[in-house]
Amino acid sequence: MKNADIRNLSAGDLQNKLAELKAEYQKTKLAHRISPVENPIQIRDLRRTIARLETEVTAKQQ
């Protein structure tokens, strides 16, 4: 997700997307431990997107 897309989401949508991506991140990490995933860069991208979402959630709370 791009930062512009993240900024346009409402607080509720941010929470939903954040929960969804955290679950996907955990699932991908587990799959990577069992057998290497095709694209390990995907794990890094998920982690960074989660951080962007958490930053925007914090900003909207203030």
C-alpha cells in the first residue's frame, strides 16, 4: 500500500487492514520457517506496511 492510500483510510478501516496484515505476516513468517517462500522480500514489505499503518493510526488518534 502506498502512503497516500493509507492516509485516505478511516480509523476503522486502518484497524481492520492492520489486523489483516498482521495475520498475513505471521502466516508468511511461519511458512518461511517451514520451507523458504518464493519471495522473501514479501516479508519485509509486509512488516514495513504494518509499520506505516500503525504510524497513521497513532497520528489519527491525536
